[in-house]
Amino acid sequence: MSGSVIIAGLGPGASQWITPEVAAALDQATDLIGYAPYVARVPLRAGVERHGSDNRVEIDRAQHALRLATEGRRVVVVSSGDPGVFAMAAAVFEAVDHGDPAWRELDIKVLPGISAMFAAAARVGAPLGHDFCAINLSDNLKPWPLVEQRLHLAAQAGFVIALYNPLSKARPWQLGRALELLRCELPGTVPVIFASAVGDAREAIDIVRLSDADPQRADMRTLLLIGSVHSRLIEREGGAPFVYTPRSIGATA
């Protein structure tokens, strides 16, 4: 069994955010597997079979990659951002855990990428400068009441919160509900960053107060960063404000 599976992060969108390590793995692949739009981001290369699929078949996709590897193929499973953050790395290991015992002997590696929350944070300053967490608003794999509980507790604990997958056509109401819950825990002055399509030509970033945050501003390519009560804005006459969260609680404004 000489095949391998590499689970690689392509970053949020910009080609320059693909690490040299990931680029080298893509150059050695015999098969490329992933959500079809992510597979399409990888330049065509002769001798590579491309297996694009829908965004709700992660386990099927993982099992396909593992089966190909048992045939001696060099498989690269691509994710947007970092593959370990709400992405394909967990799906592959879940398939290994519950699948063919032979899969446990495969050469499986995870290659990190730039997560969307880090790319978005870098665009506006340093909002993740103190403690933070990430919450996936999708309830496809967990019940919505658990999402609400985590939102309440994260806000009460003083975390800056990165919200992934804020809404979709099937879930148009959830971001509005999440913002409503956060307004119950946080002052309306807390900064909120809407970061859409970070790293490509459609990039759009807005910084608003929590009291003014409109869920209609977001789509599935949007990540939100919800500041904590300690997060600060540095206003500038010549451009958008910087946003940062002081490294220590009690830092002076």
C-alpha cells in the first residue's frame, strides 16, 4: 500500500496565500478531490484526475480519497482556508475512524493553510489580539440550540468571535438570530467586521457597530468577526479605521 492522502488548505482565495508546501503536494498529486469550486481553483495539470463534488458529501469525498490511496494513488484533498478549521481534515479522520481498518495504515498528512478568520483579521488590524473563538453557524451537523448556547457563553466569556458559514439559501434566518442573541450580551458599540470573498476580486470588508450589523450584508462567502467589549477602533481621516483587541485586559485606550 504505497498511496497517500494529503489534506491541503488553499487559503481563502488569493493564489499567493497557497503555501509552498501545499503547492509542492499539488505538483505531485495523481488525484485531486474536493468541493468542486475549490478543485477549480487549482491550475490544470496533465496526468491529474480531478474529482469535484457537492458541498454536503464530505464523508463520501473522504472515503473516495482513502479508497484511491489504497490503490497506490497520491491523493490531495483540497479545502478552502485551513483544512483543519470546519473543513476536510476532520472528515477524512472520521472516515478512517469508522471505515476500513486498512485505511489506518495509509500515509495521511494535513498541510495547513491560511484560515479565513486570519485573513480577515489581517485586513483590518489585529482584532484577534487577545482571546478568541470560532463558531460555525451551520446546524447541518449540530442542533441549533447548541449554536445559541455557544454564542451566549462565548460572548459572556469575553471572546472575540469568528462566525463561519453565517447563512445560506436553506438557512437565511440564522445570522439575524445570532446577532440578536449577541446584542443581548454585548454593548451595541462592539465592532463587527463583515469580510466577504477575502483574497479575490470581489473582496468587500465593512466595519460596523453591533447595533447596526445587518444580516443582509452577508452570504456564504462572508466571515464575521464580532469584537469583545475590549476591542477598539482607531479612527483615521484617510481611510477605514483599524480594529484591534489589546493584548491584556485593562490596557488603556
